[in-house]
Amino acid sequence: MSKFKFLKINKFKRLRYLSINQNSNLYIVFLHGFMSDIEGEKPKNFLKYCKKRRLGFLAIEYSGHGKSSGKFTKGDISKWTREVKISIKKIIKKNNFILVGSSMGSWLALNIFKDFSKQIKGFLGIGSAPEFLERLMWKKFSKKIKKEIIEKKIYQLKHGEYEYPITHQIIKDGRKNKVLNKKYNSKIPVTMIHGSKDEVVPVSYSKKILNNFKKAKKKILIIKNGDHSLSSKINLKRINKELDKILNFNY
């Protein structure tokens, strides 16, 4: 696997990223999910995919995630979106790219569409989770949990074997980053892939994203018995096939 690198954003912030160039004018940009990183099966898969097809590749690790600097509890959607924009401008520059968003990564992807409208040549979402903080967390929290978040500014949300620190700041900021009420006029190919047994995000979220792309070449693939991550070998092969179709559209 290629070596991880660090991008200096300012005096105090360094973001870890994974990138290859291969003298290509088309990149795949992978945006990971909430409290994830760039060491999982998906970034490994897409790196291999790009090497085989001689494409550029970039996977960005937001502040407070993985080995990037900063605390997770100091982050929010606006901050991570800014980091993605800076990383793309500094590493990909004026080259074209296809966005691949996993879970929260699709939310960040939608946030940057207007900034890179001429460079984005396709969008593939995996278990997409736009606006999940308000719709799938806050609205489902009990009054007791909401009170704790407002008063203590943080709540440790347990989900299976994992614990997610949910701050009042990230909830409030999420409300400023609404994307499900926006219309996108892009004519690029947009494919949403979702597991039928996704235990975290309903399939309806992928459908809502597609509804907002009126002119795009749209497709939804619901993987039977698929979970939220869709990181098994067989599911990654299915994802790669859909990415091939987006790639073929550009050649």
C-alpha cells in the first residue's frame, strides 16, 4: 500500500491523506464516514482500483479522525467540508475527479459540488447519510439525552461496541449544512449504492439524494442483505463495477 502523507493546513493542523498521481488528469476522491479513517477496506480497494486503471487517487482524513491532528469533539460538518476543499485545491488542483462518498462522506461531497462543479465528473455514494445528525440522531434522542447534550455540551452515544461523542456544536452545525432541500443541475452520472439491511441509514436517504439531481444520469443499486459499510470483498467488487460505468461515461 502507498505511504500515508500529511498535508499542513496551518501552524496547528495536519491532515493525513493517501494519494497517487500516475500523470492522470482524472482522480477518484474518497471521502470516509463519521469517526472512520483512511485505513479501512474501502480506501484500500479504491487505491488498488486506481493503480490498475492508471487514475489519480486521493483519500482525505478529516481532523480528529485517524491520525490527522485535532480532537474529534472540536470538529463539525462545516470544518470537515472546508478541509476537503483545501485538500482538493492543494493536491488535485485543476484536474477532474469522481467523488466517492461513504456514509457522512456523501454529505461532505454534496457540500462541495458548487465549488468544483466543472471538475466533478461523477458521484458515487455508499450508504449515504446526509443530514444524519438531525434526522437520525437528534430527532430520535429522548428528552433526557437532549437535555444532557444542551447542558453538558456532549453525550457519549453507544452503538454496538462503539461509542460516539456527540457534541451540541456538531448538532447545531449540522443544521447549517442542509443538502436534501437543494437541487443540483449537473448532468454527470450519479450512482447511489445502499445495503437493503443497512442498520444505520435507511435506503430512503440515497433515494432523496437522487431526487435532487434532475438532469443527471441516475442509478440506485440496493444490495440484497447488504449492511451499512458494504466493505466485504463481494460488495466492493459490485461497487467497482458501478465505478467502471461512471468511468466509461467519461471516456
